[in-house]
Amino acid sequence: MTIVTLANPPGAAATSTAAMNAPTMEKVIILGATSRIALEVERLMACRACELLLVARSPQRLAEIRADLLVRGAREVLTYSADLASIEQHAGIFAYARRAFPTFDTVLLAYGSMHNQRDSEASVDILLEELQVDFVSAAAILTLFASDLERRRTGCLAAITSVAGDRGRRSNYVYGSAKGGLSLFLQGLRSRLHPADVRVITIKPGPVQSPMTDRIPNAARFADPEQVGHDIVRTVERRSPDVLYTPGVWRYIMTAVQLIPETIFKRLSF
Amino acid sequence: MPRQSAARRQPAATPAREEILSWGRYPKIAHCRVHKPAWNDQVPEILNAAVPSSVLPRGLGRSYGDSCLNADRGLIDCGRLNRILSFDESTGVLRCEGGVSLADIIDVFLPKGWFLPVTPGTRFVTVGGAIANDVHGKNHHCAGTFGAHVRQIELHRSNDGLVICNSEQNFDMLHATIGGLGLTGVIARADFQLKRVAGPWIDAELVPFHTLQSFLDLSRESDGRFEYTVAWLDCFAGKNPRGIFFRGNHAADRGKKFRPRRGPKLPFALPEWMLNRYSVRAFNTAYYGIHAFKKGAGVISYDTFFYPLDSIRQWNLLYGKQGFLQYQCVIPERKLEAFEELLERIAHSGMGSFLGVLKQFGSAAPAGMLSFPRPGLTIALDFAMRGERTLKLMRSLDEVVQQSGGALYPAKDARMSPALFEASFPRWRSIVPYIDPKMSSSFWRRVTGAQ
């Protein structure tokens, strides 16, 4: 009797059809939970009564977000304080996630950093730090979570890269190359996880109003993070498209930018 | 991302000057620097780095004049400090950060059967802004102002850190911060009372009236029976104005599903010629006609009842590029003739607008040192900014207000004289000891001569 239950748990059939039709977004891990876009995503997920595991550096800020999300309807909010840029801490994060949240179904990577391009040109340390945060550490932690989802043959991995990664530009190629590297990494990962039914979503926001962009004049004209968060949640919920440009107009802008021949592009200073 | 990269080429040290406008889009003022803390733990750093009288906390910028501006100095935009921290179901006390908007609170708590104790005519203001202006609503006669429902405030002060103000400790500071125009510090967190309601519906009643006396009769008669009362006024009609009296109570839950609507957005400032005495007069006649036709009782949703203007996003662009001024005053009830004189002058000028709002305040004691509401009749009117002739009309209205012993509302003002401020708030100096040495505002410097 017990064996039968284990082999074919009640509701198993229902779960698998649900996975086909209604997307699951019940237990979500957010890496970089205090980033501006992540905050919007978390709120929308709280309204949908998700369970969340938030990872970020500051325990105090995590506690503030946790309180907010619980009032807004999140079923459960766990927090884990760690520095995601430091790969040595990844094992601890992953072990905690496996232990506290063994059946997580969605992982969103939302952290990143953008230095002034001039600084990265002048200092190799700053350059390496940017590549470390935006690409190396991101690829490292995604690999841990990807393998777990692949083994369980379920779930969704989403990561925020940037439209800046679509083409190397004079004024922002360090950040762009890190994010572009991450986009390529996700592209390959998507193909690898496809047979295991794990979705990989590449999120490419245009410039968004956030602490990362505040120092740029005219930042008030950048996209509203609430709108970006909304687009992300909708995409994760529907598990489509594979590559999200948000706001949507950036898909067309970047298509045009990519069509400019290199001989001309190299002369452009933007 | 061309814009972003162009910016990158500028040296990072140049502080960006930003033109930030208040809701009235007048005056046009540039600011040195706008700080946008994302977390409360960043506010002390900002205050430490600021020089004396250099910054002003700001919420959603819905004050009409210059009380949310700080010309050539800095602003602390509190919009990202928008976390709700706890809610006690047994008492209805909500604790949240100062930048949480009332719209957000309604979205989260109305489905759970709770509503704001007091709400102004727009839900797009922050809790911090509602406290700093001690805002009032259609239930002033029975609930007083927003500040009356505040239990505790945690205030970032540049000179003494995080100060907790409640009825037991720092009560004076609490009293100064309510209606304190943001000058006493940055509101980190506030605790205030929500109230139980059955649902999002309002049992509303519309009653047309034709004289000021009939408005007063209606108001008196309704005060005991209706939680919310307000009137719309056609200000072209002179001292015996026609208008529509709105009154309502929260309705029992009727199981009807409520769907929030997202209204259209005004994309740009309308050309100024579109708004003239004929078009406005035509609007007022139509508005009166439609509502007089619909008179009687009905059930409407809370957003239609409380926030009709919120349905058009950026409605302030209606008044054109030069912006507009709002004139909100209160006149003691025994000075009814002064009120009639005021209406006469507005009608005579031909510059009135479609947003004439009339309300009789209750007798609740003021919650803050600089609270505006006091017993009497209050009227709020918009005037498109058309240069000197608009300002001249307002000065002539000021005379009436000052002679009657009335007052003008700082949150709506962009031009009152220091003398009128003194007359409106004879005890304004009592707030001075509580002002944070690093805070100032354009409004405050204008009306008090402070540096």
C-alpha cells in the first residue's frame, strides 16, 4: 500500500497536467533580493501568495522586505544573508535553499553592478570586479541551481541581463560584455535544460530607474521598475518568451542597433 | 541606450540640476540635487553630508505650490521608502515607512476590509506627505485630520538621530511634525489607525442646491447622518452659487465584485486657449446638469466617490504649460458675508474653474501645530496661471480671507504673503524650535523670511 502511494502519489497526474497548462510559481528563490527590480517582482509574487526565499547581503534590509511581503500576502518568506558576488558563499546559499526550500520551482537572478565605464578602463581591479559580479558569480550560482532543477526535471530559471549586452558599445562595453556573456551563458543553458523541461528566461531590461542609474542625468526618463517587474512576473508565470525585452520597445531598438555594420558602429561614440 | 552613454561622458562630480515641479507646475524651480534613498539606513548619511537648511523630504509631489520644493537646494525623495512593516488585525494599527502611498495601502487593505481613517481627494500621496500636511478629507466633521489617527512617528533628525515620537515620548515633536511641512525631519516610519469597512462600496447621495444658505442647511442636516460630505460648486454663479452636494457612508458588503479601473493619461500640456471662460462655463453647466439629473441615492465604488480626479492621470496638464494655482482657504462660519464676497470676486473675474470644492469643517481640535483645518467653510478652486492677472485676483481674495480671520492652506499655496501666513497661523513660531537645522523649503523661506 505504501509502495503504491510512493510510486504514484495522489495528485501526481493533476500536478503534471498543471505543469503543462497552468504555470507554477509557488516557491521562488530570488538572488539579489534588494535590487530595485527584484523588489517589484517580489511584491507581485507576494500578491500571488507565493513562498519566497530571498538572498541578499544586508540582514536588516532583508528583514524589512520580509515584513512587507508578509503583509502583502506572501505565504512564507525566508531570508538568507550572503554576498552573491563571492563564489565561496554559493555552497552555503545552495545548501540552505535545498534544506529550507527543497521543492523550489523558480529561481530569479536579479543582482548586478554597473561602475562608471571610465573607472573600469583605468583600473583592472574595477574591471575584474564588474566581470566577477555580473558574469562569473552569476554563471557559477546558476549552475548549482540548474543542476538541481535538471535532476528534478521541473522549474524555471530566470536571470536579469541587459540590453547593454546585445552589442559592445564604446561607452559601456565592460558592463555590456559581462551582461552579454551572461546572456550567452543563459542561451546555452536553455538548450541544455530543454530536454529536462526546465525553462530558462533571459530578461533584458532597457535602462530602468534605480539606485544603479540614479547618477545618470535624465534617469527620470528611464523605465519604471514597476512596469519591468510586471513584465518579468508575467513572463515567468507564462514561461514565455525565452528572451524578454522590457519595456518591449527595446526588442526593436536592439534589433536595429545590431543591424548597424561594424565599420560604422565602431565610429559611433554612444 | 544613447541617453545613458551621453551622460557617462560628463564628469561624475557635476551635481545634476533637475527641474522638479509641484503638482500645480508653478513655480518652475531647479534643484541642486535629489537624493533617492532606497532604504531607511541610508537617510542618516544623507543628512550628515548635508549643509544647514539645505534639504527637504518629499513624497509624491502632490502639494500644489512650493511647500514640496526647495529652490537651488536639495530634496530627499522618499518614494522608495515604501515598505509596509506590520499590521495588527486586532487593533487596525498599521506601521509602514513614510514613502508608502495611500493608493498602495488601499490596494493591500481594502480587500481585507480596512480603509484609511481620513483620505484627501487623491490617493497618490505618501503617508509622510499626509502627515506633513495634516491632510483632511470629506469626513473632517467626524474624523478630524489624518494626523489625529497617527499613533507614532519615527523621525530621522540630522542632530539627534532616529527620534521616536508618540503620546508618551517626544509628544511635542509629534505635534510639530503633524502639519510640519516636512521641516522637522524625514519620517522613517509611522504607525496609524485604519478603520473597518464592509467593502469598496459607498452609499452615496447627490443633492443639487442653489444658494449658500441651502448648502449650509444641507451640510448641517447631513453631518450627523453621513460620514462623508462635500460639495461641488459652480463658481461662475456669484454669491448664490449652484452646486451639487455629495454625501455618503460606507455601504454594507453586497458581494458585488469590484474591478479597479485604470483611467486614461493626459499625455501633454493642453494648449492654453482651450481653457477659457466659455469652455469652463460650458463644462460647469454640463457637470451641473448631469449631476442634477442623476440626483438621489445610489451605490458607487470608493474610487469614484473619493478620487474622481485620479481617474485621469496627470490631469494637472489640463491647465497648460504655465501651470495653475490652487486657492484653498477657510473662512469662519459667522463671516458668511465674507464668503459671499469671495465668490462674488471670483465670479466677477471670470477666471474661475471647474474644480470648485466646498466643505464645512468640523470642530475637531487641530492635530498639529500648523494644521490648517479649523471650524468654518473651506473652498478650494483652481486657477490657470495666466501671469499677473491671476496673481492680482488672488491678492484680492487674500484681502477678504485676511479680514474675515480666515486662513490659507500651505499645501496648496505658491504665493501667499508673509503677512497672510502670519494671520493664518499666528502661532507659527512655536514650530521653529522643532525644525531640523538641515531642513528648509521654498515655501518656508518665502513666508517666514528664514534663510
